[in-house]
Amino acid sequence: MSLLEVENLRITFPTRTGPAEVVRGVNFTLGHERLAIVGESGSGKSQTGRAILGLTPQPGQATADRLSFDGTDLRSLSARNWRRLRGTRMSMVMQDPKFSLNPVMPVGKQLMEPLTTHGTPKREAKRRALEMLEAVQMRDPERVFRAYPHELSGGMGQRAMIAMMLVSEPDLLIADEPTSALDVTIQIEVLRILDRLVADRGMGLIFISHDLRLVSSFCDRVLVMYAGRVVEELNAADLHKAQHPYTQGLLNCLPQIDEDRHPLPTLDRDAAWAG
Amino acid sequence: MTTTRDWLLSDRPASRRQAKLGQSYRTWLDFRTNALAFLGLLIVVALVLMAIFAPWLAPHDPLVGDLNHTRLLPPLTEGYWLGTDDQGRDILSRLIYGSRITLAVVALVAVIATPVGLLVGTTAGYFGGWVDTVLMRITDIVLAFPKLILALAFVAALGPGIENAIIAISITAWPPYARLARAETLTIRNSDFIAATKLQGASSLRIIWKHIVPLCMSSVIIRVTLDMAGIILTAAGLGFLGLGAQPPQPEWGAMIAGGRNFLVDYWWVAAMPGMAIFIVSLGFNLLGDGLRDVLDPKRQK
Amino acid sequence: MLKIENLEVSFDNGETVVNAVRGVSFDVKQGESYGIVGESGSGKSTVLRAICGMAPTTGGRILLDGKPLPDPRTPDFYRRVQMVFQDPYASLHPRHTIDSVLSEPLSIQRFDRRDQRIAQALDDVGLGQGFRFRYPHQLSGGQRQRVAVARALILEPQIILLDEPTSALDASIQAEVLNLLERLRSERGLTYVMVSHDLAVISHMCERLLVMEQGLAVEELTRADLRARRARTDYTTKLLKASAGYTATE
């Protein structure tokens, strides 16, 4: 059974010149797998991720014919049920840890919070928080547990945030450019953590990224978004067989260490793609 | 009309002037959607018009009244819609002429305090180091003076009068603007566009004047507008204490002071100027809030 | 043409001293494109800022045509060396039109024929005259970066320092800006020093490169070395491997 079903998702924002539709009819289903949503800025990929968690920023409006998570209809969920779901069964990792960790609270306390608010005893919560810090490859979990976010480096902060999002062992994780702010070497460590969680715990992962090359080596399936629509859906391994000119263009315009192409092929946008 | 509008909102302006006007027009469109801010603007514009056209608007002489026939008439009396005071002067006329004094205070304080604050703040923020330390300690010292008390001391030394009151208020008004401008400058100073300008060989003066000041300006203007209410109240306070405008000048604070003695029996003598102060202060506050919404660079686009 | 000898930069913030660059040397020939690769904290951008006199140099020398650069830099230096910054959203003044962004350097350096020069610069970077009186917020990221390139070029410098000029841009826009930079270099015989975290971008743009880690120069490679994976140090090998994409195990 699929974990998440999205049918005809649309998101509109009102502007001075009338409503602007940033996501225009997106459909997909997610199982216990790594699904990538790839696109350039303004393609609607991040808004898609936020809408699944009911986090479309005001004054935006998200509608869908079907939006269900593990049999629960997300469209008619009360605020109370949303909180229950978000804290425990679905989570989101954002691009910049600085904006997502509370700067005046030690990391450990923030890790324990989602557990204790849902009734886990304190000692048990601490044990699980420390376990999770270990799972995200923190060298000294006890120290990180007591540290404030500013005392951690960028990579550690990002891993601390991933730990926070995973401590309640969600069934669905939406990661919005989780590694874009990180150095390549740390990026791969973080991805390995996510990878293990999908493999060991059967978590569903939606990985939102602009980086086609990274996504093709990390995910199972790829949705390519352009101007609010999914223009192509592929198995990650078949990315080089992409049919849509946009996907092909995106792949071609990347410089390669081994190739000498001067000038680089550029992407000629066809108005029909957005249609 | 539509053509002017299109010209203003064009994405591809063809001249410097069109770009500037278009930018202002967009700000205006933003501003217009905020009803309360618009009300504030109307109040302020009305104040300005009232001050300019006072001789034509005022039905009676503001300074000389008829002690025999028109003393302490209640509001809504024929010809004296807001009543008269104990000297038989028409309160409406006095309020209309008083708007000149209020406006003069507001304008002069803004003209004196804003540039001083901007200059001190941006200089301190841009250079940092000992320049910053010296300038900001001076600012702190001035900031430590209680506004009204310093104004009192000043007026006591130089003699009562509206000019001295304005100078006294200006001296105590600039430090908050300096602080604000410095804080803004600190965030701008290390940005890439300042670095790029340095790389073109620009002098410090040029960087401060052409690049930093325009960016600090909007937050300082907002702050000045919001402070206007306080300045009007301070001026009125000095007038009330008899240290600002001198009789028979129709300054609003002094008018309240005059009406204080018979507040119970003839309430309108004090209440009418009180209302005027209240409405104008409110107008500046609403306008300031509205300006913050459209001008604040940190606001999300 | 540009020679860096044993450069050291340290920032003293009162309590601690951070040694951002600890003895880096390299030599850029006329007309060459030289790359500096490293991760965050490697000091690669600091090297560029030190060349411009915008970072506290605590040791070593920076020579332009064999002559040590005066401190502070002279107006003449700014005519010869210009820089393009990483974030096109931060490198343009939000309240200045493109026209005033481009006329500012001309009036500082007292150039003549300003109108023609601005028009020419806009054409050179492929923007055209329609953009001249727009504000930055009316432009996309790629267009802003073209303006930044135009601003650097308008003083007709010989050396351009590029600080991650495409890392804030989408991949398709990155290709356009890289092509633009290459075309301008070949047309005008410019010398580039380009900093990036992306090995593929550097190998596309530069003939030689320096790998930096934590303020130290790790090794210098040529483009051919990079293609043949002839890295002499573990660090470079690790970088090369990481830039190839995700691998489940070490």
C-alpha cells in the first residue's frame, strides 16, 4: 500500500495582478522509498513539499482532489490532528539549520520535546534523543546534547536538525534541499544517514533538490518539475534516458570534470512545456 | 489615464525619471491599500492645509476676543462652533492658527534631528573602532537626559519661547535616530554591494552618502514619523507649563493650560485643543505604521 | 602577472585570532584562468579579498607585475583588478537602478563617454538597453549576475576575481553565465582567478587550480591532472570522489 497519495495538487497565491498558480495539478504516490522532486527555483517543488505537511504559507491556498497519508485524508484535518501527525508521523528537514533550531534552547531539550509532549517519560526521551544523535554520526552525543545550536558547526547543526526530525521515528520525511548548504564531503555523510533510515525503518522519503546529478545517484525515483507541473517521472537509474527536453537540457548544461564542451549547451525554454 | 499608469508600471523604463516615478508609484499603490495609514495621511495633509490657509479658514481673530459678548460660549453656538474661551476668543480659529505652531515644531525638529542622527549613526557604524566608540558614547550621554527636564533647563537658561523649545526638543530627539542608523549601517557595511563599491575606489564619504544613507533613510523616516506624536506632546507639555509658546500665541498645549482653571464648568476650553492634539498625534502614528509597511526593506516582498 | 607569496591572513576579534589563510602561494600568468577549490572555511574567498585589500594581511606578499601592492590600494589598482561576488541578490544595491550601478564606477574613476560605455557594457553581457533603468528586484538571479559582470568589466580591468559566481544560480543559468565569462575572457584577453566549491565548474573554466583546506594550500593541479584523477593527496581524492555523486559506502 502506498504511504502517500497526491492527486491534482494545486497551490495559488493572490497577487496584485490576480491569483498566481505556483503548483498546477501535481499527482504522485509514495511508497517506502526515496522519491526525488527536482526542479529549478520557481518550479513549485518546495511548495509541493510544504503543502503535503499543511504548511503552505499565508496567503497561499492549497487544494487537491486527493491528499491522503496512510489512509488519513489530510485535506479536512483539524489543527489538533495536524499537530499530532506532524510531531510524530511526518517530519520536514529544511535547507538551513540556523532557522529551524531554537537558538536559546540546548539541542538535547529540543530533541526531547516532541517525545515528552506526546507522553513519553523524560528518562526514556533522553535515552532516545542520545541514540538518535549517535545515529546521525555525532562523535560525542553527550556534548551535543547539552550544546546550544550556535556551538555546533554547519554540518553538525544540520545533522542535529535531522536527528530532531527523526527522533519520533516518522513514517514520512520531507527533506527540502537538506544538504545544499553543506560541503560535499559532509553532504554524503548526511545522505547515508537518510538512506539507512529508509532501508532499516521503512521510512518514506521525499527529497526535494535542484541537483539532478546528486538525486540520480541517491534516490529511487525522480519527479522533474517545471513551472508548477511534473513534466517527467523516471526511475533514477534511467535518468540518462530522459525523454523530456527540459530534463535533457538540465542534465546537459552541467559542466563535467571529464568533458570539454565550450561553450556549454544552454537550455532553450519552450513555452509549450509550461502549458 | 491607463496610459500614464502603464507608463509608470512599465517593466522596462526608458529613462532615469521614469524608473524613479514608477518606483514611487508602486510604493503609493502599496500604501493606498492600507486604509488606516491612508486616514493618517489625510489627517497630516489636513493639518498642513490648515496651517497654510489659516487666515482664510479661521472665522475670527485668534488673538483678540470680545470680552463683553462672546466670553465662554459653549460649543455649537452660532458662529462659534467649538465655543469660545475666557477671553472671548473663538476656539476654532485659535486651533486653526495653532496648527501653524504645531507644524513648525514638527518640521523644525525633523529637519534638525534627522540629519544629525543619520550622520552620527552612519559614520559611527561605517568606520567602527574608536570613531564608533566616541560617537556612540556621546549619543548615550544625550540619551540619558530626560527629554522634558533638559528642555526645561534649556528654556530656563535661554528664556521661554517656542524657538528655544524647538531647539531643546531637537537636541534630545536625535540620539534614537543615531542608534537606529548605526544598527542599520552595521548590517549594510559588510554587504557585497558595499565591497563592490569599495573596489571601484569610492571614498568613504561617497559610500556613506550615496549607498548607506539611502538605505537607512526609510527606517529613520518611519521612526521620525512615529516620534512626531511624542514631539507634539512634548511641545504641548512645554506650552502647558508656560515654557513654550507665550500668550497670546494659540499653541495647543498652552490653550489646555488656559482652560485648566475652569475645567469643570467650561470643559470645552481645555477639551477642544486636547482633541486636536489627540487627532494629530494619532494621524502621525497611523502614517508611520503605514510607511513602515511599505518602506521597510526587511519586509518580505 | 599576479603572484601570491606565502600569504597569511588572520582575523582578530578581540578574544580569539582566526588564521583564515596560513601561507598560500601561487602564480597566475597573463591571460590564464586560475581556480581555487575548497570547502567552507578553507580560506579560498579570503584569498580573493586579501588581493583586493579587504582582508587583514598579516604575512607574505601580493605582487602585481612584479611590484608589491600598496596598502591601501590605489585607484589605479581598481582599474586593473575587479571582482564578481557570489550572491547576486546581495551584490547590487537594492535602491539603485542598473544605470546608476554602472555609472558609479565611471564617475568615481572619471571616465568619459559614460552613456556609450554603459550601453556597450549592457550589450556585452547580453542584457540589452531595456534593462538599463530597472531596479535589481525587477531582475532574475541570472540577470543580476550579468549586471555584476558588466559592473566589473566597465572599468576595463585586466584581472577579474570571481568568487563563486554561479553557486547561487540554477544549473541552466549557471551554464549561461559560465559561457558569458568564457566568451568575455577570450574576446578581451582577461585573466581570471576563480574560486568555487564545485570541482566540475573549476575544471570547466580553469587551466590550473589550487586545492585549499583550512587555510592551507593542499596541492596545485592542472586540468589534465584532474581529468586523469592524478591527485597526490587524500583530501583531493576525497573531494573528487564526493563530487561524482552519492555512494552508499566509503
